[in-house]
Amino acid sequence: MKRLLIVHHTPSPHTHEMFEAVLSGATDPEIEGVEVVRRPALTVSATDMLEADGYLLGTPANLGYMSGAMKHAFDVCYYPCLDTTRGRPFGVFLHGNEGAEGAERGIDSITTGLGWIKAADTVVVSGKPTKDDLEACWNLGATVAAQLMV
Ligand SMILES: Cc1cc2nc3c(=O)[nH]c(=O)nc-3n(C[C@H](O)[C@H](O)[C@H](O)COP(=O)(O)O)c2cc1C
């Protein structure tokens, strides 16, 4: 059984709606052989990261960057994961009301350092997620989970 880890900091209703849609896509019954594990970014451990085969990362944009919680997750896990997790697929969902470019750039830079492979385009939503936004989140979850099917 492969494991997909969702690391998320989703404190607001809008960001949480995105998380629920991503989770729903990742756990679609048509995707077999993939266990989905979720961890709030402030609680994730290096062991959680090492035991996963792929990742979904969700955060608001705060002050031009990813949330401090998501940065904390990388701070804790970066060096233990370096080399060991190279080549694993991942996807990202971001919520921001004033431009999430800095958050996206930061995550792209760190995941490039880790050698992870982006399995789907990053989903960025501003304001209340629309039906299309939530569908994009669902597709993101399903796409990354499907990558892990053997
Ligand atoms: C201190 C603070 C800084 C923020 N900085 C940014 C930012 O740099 N870029 C952005 O797009 N949104 C920014 N936001 C908006 C948050 O991303 C937004 O509040 C969050 O995604 C939740 O969305 P909601 O407030 O619509 O529920 C900021 C919010 C706060 C409270």
C-alpha cells in the first residue's frame, strides 16, 4: 500500500474548503492501493514525511510567503528528507487574497531542493472558492493520488 501525505495549514473556512476538496479527490474510491494520511503543518514530523510516497501541500499566502506553519514543516523535515525522498510526486494548493506568487515561489524552491516532482499544476484560489476552484482542488488530489497507484 502506497501512502499519500497531506500536509496542510488550513485555518480559514475558504482554505479548509479547498482542503476538503483535495482530500475528496485523493480518497476517490476509484483510486486503489493508496492510503491518505493528513497532518496539520505544525504537527508533521520527519518520520511522517519519510514514510510517505507522495505529498499534497496546502497553505494560505501570508505576508508574501507560505504560512509560518508550512515553513515550520519544511524546517523540521528538509534535511532528514533530503536525498531520501528525491523523485517523489507532490502537488500544492494555495489560498491568498492579495497574490500568492511568493508562497508559490517559496514552495517551488524548497521542493526543487528536495528533488520532488510536481505531479500537477499548483491550484491558487482567491476569495471564496468557486465550484470550478473546488473541482480543480479535487482534480489535484486525485491526480497526485493516482500517481501512486501501482
Ligand atoms: C497577516 C496576513 C498576511 C497576509 N498576506 C497575504 C499575502 O501576502 N498574499 C495573499 O495573497 N494573501 C495574504 N493574506 C490573506 C490570506 O492569504 C487569507 O486570509 C487566507 O488565505 C484565508 O483566506 P480568507 O481570509 O478569505 O478566509 C494575508 C492575511 C493575513 C492575516
